[in-house]
Amino acid sequence: MFAPDPKSQPSNCNRHVPAVRALVEAYSAARDKSDAAALTALFTADADQLVSSGEWRKGRDAVVKGAMASSRSTGGKRTITVEQVRFVAPDVAIADGRYELTGLSGGTNRSMWATLIMKKTSNGWRIAAIRNMLPAAPAPSR
């Protein structure tokens, strides 16, 4: 597991790491339960998500609608294992993690990466953006 370099973090930010990790867990749990209301509560109003297919969902409503549609069409369980949390400002965190989708329709699994950008608001930490990346096969050598 990677640990952020404490010298590169704004002072006193590491105390927020548990809340950031809990937000990622709440996101995965809401997806697994297909709980649109719980999912909606986790995002900022202007949130966006760029998914591995290239679709760019802009705005909380579009993110939640797309997430629910994706969960319905593929099924399965989604797990994000946070490997690193980095603070770029005292109220902005970036969480990078392995994104595993198991038991999808057709019996397949997918291993991806997810980056979540989170903002501390008056209501606590909220997800402002998600970037999902499906690693490509290595380019052929010359």
C-alpha cells in the first residue's frame, strides 16, 4: 500500500484520511445496493464522472443516473480499494484505488483503476469527480 509523503501534504490533512476512505466505501456500498438516494447524497451538485467507455457524465443527476443504469445492466459487485490519498489543498483530496468489478453479467470480472476527487463541504466530504481507467494492453514493441 502506498502512503502519501507527509511533507507534501498541507498541514493537518492526514486526520481526514479516514473520512475520505469512508466516503469511497459508502460509494461502493450505495452502488452495490442500487441506492440512488444514498448515492446522490455523496456527490457535489457539479460532480462529474469520466467512465472507461469514454462517456462523460456531467452533474450529480447525470452521474447518479449513469451509475444506476450501469449497475442494472452489468450487475455484479464493485469494490474500490484505496491505495493512496493525497491532499492538494486542506479541503480537496484525491483518492486512487484499484476498482474491481466481479460477478458481472456474462460471468466476467474487470480490474480497473479509479481516481476520486473529493471536496470538504459544510456537510462533510463529498465526491466532486470520478475518473475510471481500464488499463490498455501494452503497446507492441518496435
